[in-house]
Amino acid sequence: MEKFIKIKSNAIPLPMVNIDTDMIIPKQFLKTIKRTGLGKNLFYELRYDENDKKISSFVLNQDQYKDSQILITGKNFGCGSSREHAPWSIADYGIKCIIASSYADIFYNNCFKNGILPIILGEEQVQEVLEAAEKSLNFEVDLEKQRVSYIINNEVKEVEFDIDPAKKACLIEGIDDIGLTLNKVSHISEFEDKQKSMNPWLYSQKLK
Amino acid sequence: MSSPITLYDKIWNDHIVTNNDDGTSIIYIDRHLVHEVTSPQAFEGLKISGRSVRRPDFTLATADHNIPTLDRDKGITDPESKLQVETLEQNCADHGITYLSMNDNRQGIVHIIGPEQGFTQPGMTIVCGDSHTSTHGAFGALAWGIGTSEVEHVLATQTLIQSKAKNMRIDIQGDLPIGVSAKDIVLKAIQTIGTAGGTGYVIEYTGDAIKSLSMEGRMTVCNMSIEAGARAGLISPDNKTIEYIKGRPFAPSAEEYEKVAQYWMSLASDEGAKYDKTISINAKDIIPQVTWGTSPEDVVSIDGSVPNPKDEADVEKRKSMMRALEYMGLEPSTQMKDIKVDTVFIGSCTNGRIEDLRAVSKIANGKKVASHVNAIIVPGSGLVKKQAEEEGLDKIFIESGFEWRDPGCSMCLAMNADKLQPKERCASTSNRNFEGRQGRGGRTHLMSPAMAAAAAISGKLSDCRDL
């Protein structure tokens, strides 16, 4: 996984609440057997009309946000289906950081597995950065310092955010969880031995 | 004596492999369900890193999301869907995983076949790359949905790295009125706590109304826990749980059954266990529920009307209500019973079990589907289909004008050919009324099987108790 250090970019304002993963990536794109290539279909039904033409009023279709790496949005982002195609499409599009006041649980965890930083700010702070994103093109997200900064009206504003230290370390170091867990494989074997002696029926079940 | 604890705490404690320094724990996963949509990239990941599946014997796979519910003998015509299903078949063959193919009559929606085969048992940790894995909590199993990276993690290690959730209790007291079902309970609960109300919690459902539900009804309730933001829903095991599992293919043998059942019963939450949050709902206040908007929390009683955004004080909420009404093509204050439907979908992991089909047949028996309505019934599994046919339900459905299909996820998420057209309005027994969920521009009203059957017959949203 690519390491997350610092990003400088403008930020896409998408002030809607409860954006679900069906909205992030609709079902017709879940038939893929690959993780890549989904970025062009991110927010498909908001972004393209029935004839696959870009809807010019949608924020992702506006020139100034073309290469943005930051998305600012409403609360409970990523609710619904567990599809990891949602963070895959976000990452494939080039967005590396999301700012919202809350996320659905499964989506939030999926982000960290894909090098995406989901920042949680208070509702009022989100409102402020949303307004700034409409005007300012200069956002910086520094994960090390846990700080979002932006320039508005020639003034530098800074907002600090909290993040679980383990999740932060994972992003900064680009860690592969599976490798870490396999380092503790002896614990897993011990657990299985203990469970097998206590609840043996769990280990003898087959489709009859 | 140790202090009383919840079912969730007991299962959690019993599955800690080791506690990490950062406050997370490595949790052992007893059973893993796999389907075609969220697994190919996980198997690919294993291959790239040269890893194998640790416990193929604890893993069960089937294809459900992407398969046709008509003309199945002709195979899958959509090339992408076909490739995805074939990829799963190949991955299962390569790793020695039991796979129930589309043409096996035990195939069905993964959350229907787990319990049906006895794969789901109390006290287990169960995961699947699907958010409705919460269904299995009806058996007192800690079951939750995961993403594909976590699917790969479970395949490789049979564990997951987890942080402990908080305990929430939703207590449904008293007796359910006649004509009110498990679906109405859970829609009412989601309306009460909101679509993010359960985030960070595991919800345990308690109370007389829950105890009185069949295992099928309990699965419906736990299934939609995720629609309230909770990863998992739970119901403490009791005699109904034990009777349901007995004799099923994966169940413990007859010789050991009594001993195992005793252990299962001991897992129930202790008297006096502490919950971080408790919500109480009186069953007698619940009447049949329907959704009006594009979030599962947009719920009203069938005798109610479409809400008016003007009455909403919260600006953000008002904006999303206006957007939802525009999408749904509804005017504020319209009586719910005046809303005409074009399509009726009966099925899904929420309501595709035998009891659901019986509820539909009771309403439909001797009546006809309204002439402007296209109504389809998709059983949750091949065995549900077989059982329904043995009971003669299929004849009632066909006689009434319903289409009787083959099992799968179908129009719940419309990955196969079963989908709504733009502006088409659907009475659906599924779990999500999101924009575009059942097809681009499609308008979904969630409700119970009896209510969906009533809508099919009368051609508009109706109170099933009036039919």
C-alpha cells in the first residue's frame, strides 16, 4: 500500500448527508474481478445522465476540481453496503482524503485498507471547510501533524483532527495488516488448539 | 461471582486470540461465508502474496448476487456476471472450499443458506463480505459484514483485527398486534434511532415481542441492524434456536447435541447485564410500516402521510427530505394509502424465507394482482422454493398473477436482469430504498411481505390488515 504523508490539493465540496455506497459506486460496476479502473464510475448516477453524458453542474465535472485529492462531505458518509468497491473507486479517481463529521463503520475501516485518510471534524468545522472549498484552491492535509490547513482571503487557517494512533501508523507506513497478523500465527494455532479441546464440535462439521 | 455480562461480551471474550498494544484485538473467526461479488480481489491478493486459505473447512461459498432468476438452465448470459461466478468456482476448487453452485437446490442467498444448512450456530463469530451478515445474529452468533481486504485477511489468517463495540439494547415489550410482523418492528426501530443511531454499537434485541418471533422473524430483525448503522444485531439463544438447528446438515451430531445446546443456552445475556444504551419500544404501538423516502429511516405508518419538509427544523435534514421527495415523485401530505405502485418485489435476505412466502400466500389466496402491477416472488434459496412448492404456495402465487422465480438476491440490488425502470414505483420486501438501489431512477417503498402482497392486490400501498 502506498504511504500517506502529506497532500496538497484543492478540495471537492459535496454537501450531502447519508451518501451511501450505492451512490458512490452503483451495482453495475461490482461485476469486476479487479480493484482498479473504477474511478471513472465514481458517483456515477450523480455524475453522468442516462445517456452517459457528464452532468456539468455536478462538482466532479467542474474543471477547478478535476485533479482534487480531497473530498469534503456530509455526515454518515459511506453508509449501506460493505462493498470495498466504494473506497477502490475513490482511490482510483485520485482522492486520498475525505473530510466529514461521521462515517459508516464498515466504509471507515475499508478506507484505511486502501490508503485513504477519512478525517472526522465537528459539524461546524466541516461547514467551515466546505465553504472554504468553494473559494480556496489551496488545501493541505498533514497526517503526521494531524492538521488540515487552507488559505482563504489571504489568511492561513488550520484545523487539527484526532485519529487512532494505530490507524495513523498504518497509513503512514503503508502496512499490510495480513503480514502483521501472520507474525502472530503461533497465537492463532494456540487459540485453535484450546477452542478445539473446549468446543470440539466446531472442528468436525462438514456438509452432510 | 463474576459480574453479569451481555451475550456480545461473552462471544467477544471467547474469541480473543491476543490483545494488541494499540487497544485492538485479534479475534478468531469461526465461520466465513463467501459470495462472488466481494471475493475475487481477495483471492487474487492471496495469490499475489503466495498465501493459502487457513481454514477451508470453516468456509462456505455460493453465488447469489449476480445470477439470473429466470431460465437458469441456459446459464448466465451477461459475460461479466458469468466471469465473476466462474472465478468464484475456480477459487473454491483451488482452495478446497465447499461451494454450492447455481444449479444445486441448496443454493440461495448466502444469509438464507447459512442458517438453513445449520452452518450458523450460537456463540460463533461469523463474517461475510456483505453488510447483511448481521442476519445470523438471530441465532446468538456475533456476525458482521466486512470489506474485501478483510475477506482476504480472514481467508489467510481466520482472524480479524477488531476494536470492541459498545452494547445497545432495543427492548420490544408486550405482544405484537395481529398483522404486524418482524419487518415492522425493525423499520420502527430504525426510524426511532436513525440510520446512524447504531454506529459503534452491537444491538441486542430483547423483550416479549422478540421472544415470540420465529427464527425467520428474528433473522428479519437482525438483518436490518446495519440499516441502523450497527455492524451486528443479536438475539439471545433459546429453545426455538436449539430446535431450529437440530438435524440440519452442519449441526452437531445427535449424541453431542444436548451438551452443545446447554452451552448455547449459557451464552444468553446475564440478568442485570449493563448496556451502554437502551431503547424501549412498546409493541402495541407498532402498526404496519412503510418507507416514503430514500433512507431506511424515512419510515411512516401505513395510515400516515408523506411528511412535509417545512415541518423539519434542521436545515440539513430539510434539504435531504426535499431531495428524497423529488426523487420519489411524491408531494408532502399525500396519504400513504393513495400511492400507486407499478411493481412488487418479494424476496431478499430480509424477507425471502418460507414464513415470508406463507404470509404472502395468505393475502394473495383467491385474489388477483392488480392489472397494472408487475409482481415477482424470488425465494431466498432452492430449499425455500422446494418447501413452498410442497405446500402448494406456488400455485396460489401463479393463480393470483405473481411471477414465481428461481432463488437469488435479484431486485434487492438489481445486479442481475431484475431491475426497475426510471420512475417505476416498487413495493419491496428488501432492505434499502437508496436512490438507484433497485435500478436507476427506481422508487422503492420498503415494507413487510404481507404489506407488499396487499400492495400487489390493490395496486397501491395498503394496510394488509384490511385485506
